[in-house]
Amino acid sequence: MYVPPEPEPEPEPEPEPEPEPEPEPVPVPVPVPVPVPKSASKPEPLRLPPRTHPTATITARSRSVSDGRLPNSRR
């Protein structure tokens, strides 16, 4: 059986080399300052009643005890 020789394929024209695309600039992440509410940054200080000097109570008590009296008793 006779097989005809395959015709040589036509050489494809070489595609023109595409110009390389310029690399896209890569976005650089810039830190954005986050606004912080002032109420969150400084919690309100606790409202405490004014404290008397500790020695005032201690002195009065020790005096009354040395006199032989109870701290709150009147003479």
C-alpha cells in the first residue's frame, strides 16, 4: 500500500517579540494613623472622698486609750 509523503508544513512566521511590559509599580503600604477617641485613651479617674491624714485618728485613739477612756466616749 502506497502512502503519499506528507507535505512539509509551511514554516510559521516567527511572531515579532512583544515589547516587555513595564513592571507595574508595587503599592507600598503606608501606615495610616488611627484616630483614637480621647475617652478611650484616658479613663476617667475614680472619684474618691478626700482622705484625712492617718496620724490624726491614730493619735486621738492612742491618747484616749492612755487616758483609760474609750475612743468615742465623752468625759
